[in-house]
Amino acid sequence: MTAVPDRAATEPLREDIRLLGGILGDTVREHAGTEIFDLVEKARVESFRVRRSEIDRAELAEMFSGLPTDQAVPVIRAFSHFALLANLAEDLHRERRRAIHVRAGEPPQASSLAATYGLLADADLAPSDVADALRHALVAPVITAHPTETRRRTVFETQHRITELMRYRDRTDLDGREEAQVDLALRRQILTLWDTALVRLERLRIQDEIVSGLRYFEASFLEVMPQLNRELRTRLREMYPGVDLLEDAMVRPGSWIGGDRDGNPNVTADVVEMATQSAAATVLVHYLRQVLELERELALSIRLTDVSDELLALAAFDDSPRRADEPYRRALNWIHARLTATADELVAEELDGRLDLGAERYTAPAELLADLDIVDASLRAGGDGLIADDRLLALREAVKTFGFHLSSLDMRQNSDVHEETIAELFAWAGVHPDYAALDEDEKVALLIAELRTRRPLVGPGAEFSAQTTKELGILAAGARAVRALGPAAIPNYIISMCTSVSDMLEAAVLLKEAGLLRRGDDGGAASGSSPVPVPGLVCPLNIVPLFETIEDLQQGAPTMRAVLAVPEYRQLVESKGMLQEVMLGYSDSNKDGGYLAANWALYRAELDLVKMARETGITLRLFHGRGGTVGRGGGPSYEAILAQPPGAVRGSLRLTEQGEIIAAKYAEPTLARRNLESLVAATLESSLLDTEGLGEDAEDAYRILDELAVLARDAYSDLVHRTEGFVEYFTTSTPVAEIGSLNIGSRPSSRKQTQKISDLRAIPWVMSWSLSRVMLPGFYGTGAAFERWVDGDASRLQQLRELYQKWPFFQTVMSNMAQVLAKSDLGLAARYSELVADKALRDKVFGMIAEEHTRTIRMYFAITETDDLLADNPALRRSVFNRFPYLEPLNHLQVELLRRYRAGDPDPQVQRGILLTMNGLATALRNSG
């Protein structure tokens, strides 16, 4: 079902894997012993024999059945490390192939900005139309916490060093001695990797996750994002002169880590403060270092170059006689001192690179930028533009991109908690004794009346429940961060499970209570709003509904129409330039109705929201809550963005990035540049070109998908919601219970302590099916829907084939599903099913899964007219072919250790081994949850 990749093209990749795998093998033999090495080698050889069908899988499983745990753990570690090194080799090979294409003078590859600029030039767009589409331009990858992506700093940095060594080895013409030195350095780094624990012994704290998330800024974002923003602005202004495009940075980072408290009791006011302070400290340290470097570099003498009067005025604050003829150094010295004062004011810790001269702090990033612009203008006026275009230009663009806050932290909470908090506040303040008992209209009326008042609900001596006290404390911490770091520090307040107008207005009342929402004519800018009085209500935070279930997605547009009809809420939108963000939940909709029904519900919701935005006069920005897996909206981002409905992107989008996807995309500058460029390219194309391609056939296509979605949801529900014993099968045949009980992530695996699928978080739901190689959320119900809809009618099959040929949405749905099917392995899944003691239940549920798996592949081949699941994805085909046999031992060992753990084996190494298999498989699959 997957073809063997071209051997000549992949030979360098195999050479890299052989080199790294050989060094790892030597390391295992030298430091774990010959017995372990032989065991690893035997497992590797036998796994390849399984792939070639030379032995039965049961023979390999038997090899591990009685293996002592103290031997199983180093075997797991060996294969986990190999997966990590294989990832590295594959990333380098993709980089190598792109370089070959460029050197050969081939046309730019799709998803590159070079290709996008060509498409835009061909479209002959009017500059005014481009300016209108990009008025709220934003591409924001939002980093979220994930249980398998919190790797140790040592591991992270060692990976980077190995990458640089391999890159140097590949690009440099080395003699024998030099190559031996590089190989020795590789051995040193792989030994460091082997001697470093991949995962921690203790349960991760949210503080650890905050630190892990910030690591990507030092690794790539601080360098790449400003560079990309500068190039975008320059190129688009050249193409469309006279309209001053992209005054603000288009690519800006976001984060949920430390602000997302939906179902996570570990998020507190202190955590919000740590998240915002740590982010600010990260960017301020970067600025201090860059200014110090500029001081060292710009020793330009006034005797040898012309200097502007403004630069001399800035330099006058430093009267050092030994720098009398070096005005740039003196000016930068003063900037350095003001930055130090700024850092001292904004963050509690004393940062490296301080210069305390008693200077005044910068009250806003614009002030720092103004001083840097003086330096820049003086250099250019003096004929030194080449110097200005280096570190100084990068720093100026960084200030535009990151401000003093670095990354925008979203706050998120469940609508149920909001209702409980409002009910308690209203009861205490005498507004209403039982708010929760009111109907929707009564709630809305009461909330509107509260928004019209200036008085707070909470007074001195007020006592509330622990939950309400905590909620008010978190909101107060958010308000402090906005006042200190500016409105970009916390720009969005997201309401999970939003179903009604009252859900949105409750959040507004809570923001008012925190001092963040106020009347525009109250004056002042304490909360980060504009100091210019404006009529109506204003708030520095966007209130963002998150529509998650299929029913909520279907009701999203009506809910938005209703809330925009509330004058007080519309005032908030007007104060934002008529911008309204809406978040779409890919995970819960999939868990609710299955792959195809969820994807179509999302598309339909976007169509309805675009129409609502047009009719209500707002600008819509969509925030896509995608996970790493296809079952949670994952898949190639470029194709996913192009597959959005017309008008759904409109120059801006935000999307979540999580799990192993973060490292796969952003672990180092080259990767980050490519992936950020892909996001921007797709955003520009979707905003400015017709990418849907359906034309007058759109309504017919929508009708077909409406019908397919109903059939798919019914087939999915038959298994997940209507099959007796399904929950027992799921919890027993997958590691979901162990994901919840072992030290994986700071967040509980369920919102509530129940056995309901609806209460389970999406990450453990999808991760469990991925680890057990079923991949159920990425396909189940789709094959049945296709088969039932076609029902033997050749003309109907032809309709689906035509949709596949011309509609990016349908192509993406099919391609992503094929990736899932290629990564699934029902032979291994059958091993997991044996963990279910009830044979009748095991046979029934696994039989349904296997039947649908076969049916889905058959229908995929029929519609796409191919016999290769990965015909459109040669990179993944290479990966499956080269590396998947190495996953086999990890799956068998996970099943074996799950058996022991559930049988009550007290050895802590058993739990440790399970955790390591989870980490290793997640690393190898690269999008497990």
C-alpha cells in the first residue's frame, strides 16, 4: 500500500541514519554492555524480518515476554534515542533536497514565499485591495503545553549540536583527519544523549512547561521571526507601492502555557505572573545582549564618518572622555542603561547584561525603537547603511515583533466556571440570589445591566469559595501584566465550551471586575487601553468564544449574531476596529463526531461565520485549535490553510502548535524559517487568491459533504457512543489510564473525574489511539460514509473523484487520512487488544475497527485512483519505510510493561519503562497527540 522510495534520492539519508545509528550502537555496547547491545540488534533485525513477512509478529513479541525489566529499559532507551536521531537525519535530508532544487535552478517549491510572490504577481492585484485584505495582518503560532514535548534542556541542546555537526559534515569538503574529528565530536554528543535521562522522574509542573516553551525563542524565534517580518514588509511594499503595508509585524508568537486554566487546577495567579515575567525577561535579556554587542561593534569615529545631530544628542548622556570621538558607542551606552532600568522595573529577577547608570526606563517599546531609529538614521545618512542593515536592523525588527512582552499569553477558562463565579459574585453583591437558575434571556438582561454600571461587585471583606477567590486572583494577575507590559502581553480571553450569549457576557463582566473592561470615557490607560477617551466600553483583551462540539460549531454563527446585537458587546468590537476573533475546536469536535463529520462541521462553521461577519460589518479572525495529530486537526499547515473556505483567512489567523510538532517545526532556525514561511505563504494565498476552486459547483459539493458527514457521524457513533463496553475496551486496550496516572504533563487527563469519553481531554484520547497504533480518531466512520453514499453507483463515485481533483478541502481531508492510515498498524493494534480480558468484547470492538480500517483504505484507493496511501507525500513515505520497523520493539515492550504494571508489579522501573515507551513512540510518530 506504500511504494518503496527512490533509492538514489534517499541514499544520503540512509548514510546519515547508518552513521548515527552505528555510533549509537557503539555507545550502547560500551556503556550498557554486550548483552543489551545484542538484544537491541536482535530486536532490530527481527523487526525488519517482520516487515518482510519472514517471521510472524508473535515471535518478536515472545522475545520480550519474559525479559527482565532492568534489561527492557535500556532496550527502550536505545530505540527511543534512535527515533530522535532519525528525526534529525530526516530534517537534514529535507534541507539537503531543497538546496539541490535551488542550485538546479528549479522553480520555487509550493509553500515557499518565493512561489507565493510569483502567484501574487501573476494575479495582478490592486494595491488597495491588498492593503484592505492585510489590514489586520497576523500569523500567530500559539505554543501550548503537551505531555510528550517537555524534553530536558540538555537533550534539546545536544540535539542541536548533533544537527550542526551533521550539517557541517555534509556541506564541507573534509579531509580524513577533519572527518575523524567531526565523527569524534558526534560520538561525544551521542554519549551525552545516552547518559542523560530523556524524561524527568517527577511529575512535570506547569513551571517546567513554561520554561520548555520559552526555549524555542532562544532556539529560533528571536532570530527568525524578526527576519521574516522585515523581508515580508520589504517585498510586499515593493510589489504594492503607495499603501504602506504591514506597519505592524505580521508574524507574532503566542502561548497558552500558564494562561490556560480550563480543567487545569495548577494555573494560579502566581503562574500567570511567572509566565508573563519569564517571557519579558527572555526578550529583555536578548535586547541587552544585542545592545552590548552593538556597543562593541559600532566604534565608528566622528572623525571618519558623519553623524546626525539627533545621534549626538542621544550620545550626550555619556560624557566618557575615552569615548569622546565614538558617538555611536556613547548613544548605545545610554540605550543600554535605559534598557536596564526598564528591565529592573518590569521583571523581578536581576538580568544578565545590566548597566546601571540611574537612567530613566522606557515606558513603552516605541520609545526604545525611537532611540534605535536615531542610530539607524544617522548611520544611513553617513553612508553606513550596510552596517545599519546587520545587527541593528535585526534588533529594531525584534522590538517591533516582540515588544517588552515577547509572546502574547492567552487566558482561557471553561464557561461553566465563569457561570459559577458570576453566580457567587451576584449573590454576594445582592444582584441576584440564584443566577444559575435563570433562563438565557434573564441572564443576558442581568449581565447587560451589570456592564452598564461602574461599581464593582466585590467590596472589602468579601469572602468567596476557593474557586471564585482563585479566579479573581488570576484575573487580577492578568490585569497587572497588561498594565506593566502592555495590552499585547495578554490580548485574548478565550471561553471554552462557549454555547450562548451569556457565556460571552459573563467573561465581559469578570474582565470588568478585574479593571480590564471599562467605559472609554473614564480616562486613563491603567489597563492598557488607549488613553484617548472613546464612547462605550473598551477592553485591551479580545473576548474569544471557542466553539468545540459539532452542535456548538453549527450554532457558532447564530451565537455571534446574537451577541453582536447587544450594544454593549458591539462597543467592545468597535473599539478593536471591528475585529472579532473566534476559536474553532478541532479536538472535541472530532471526539464528539469522528474525523469526517468534525472536519466538515468546521468548514461549514467557517462558511457561516464568514457570512455572519460580512452581514454584521465585522472583520473575522479565526483561531484554529489544532493538535499535532490528524485526529486533532493536524497535518501539513500549508495545505490546511489553503483548504479554508473563501473569506475565512482574510490576512490573519492564529493556530495552536503542540506536542512533538513544536520540536519538529521550530527546534532550530532553519526548520523554524521554513515552517513559519509556509504559514505566511498560505495565509497570503488564501487571503488574496481564489484557492477553493469550486466556482459554481460549490453548493453541490457542500450538499454532498453534508450527506457524507451525517453518514460518517452515525458510523462513528455506532462504535464510540452506542457500542456497549466500548469505554472498557478503550481504557483497557490503550495506555490512557497510565497517561493519567504516571508523571506525564501538568494537566489532569480529564476535565472531570468520570469515565465518560466526553469528559476525557482530547490529548490523552488521541495519544492513546496513536500509541496503540490504531489511529482511530483519524479515520473511523469515513470509509463507511463513502461506501454507504456511493452504494455501488459509479456516477456517485465519479462525483467524489472529481471533488478530490479540484477541491483543496477534500484533497486535504483525504491526504491527512491517508497519512494516518499509513502510520496505523492493526497487527500491533491486535497486540494491544489482547490486554482486554473479555474476549467477546475484544473480538467485537477490534473487529469493528479492523473492518472499518480495511473499508476506509479500499474507498480511499477508489476515490483517489491510486494504490499508494502516500503517493502525494514522498517525505512521509521515506519515513515510514526507513524508520517504522524501529517502532516495533517499542510497541511490543509497551504492551509487555502495561501487563506487568496492571498485574501489580511494584518495580518502579516498570512505570519508568512505560513512560519511556510513550516518549519514544511519540518522538518516532512525531504527531502522537
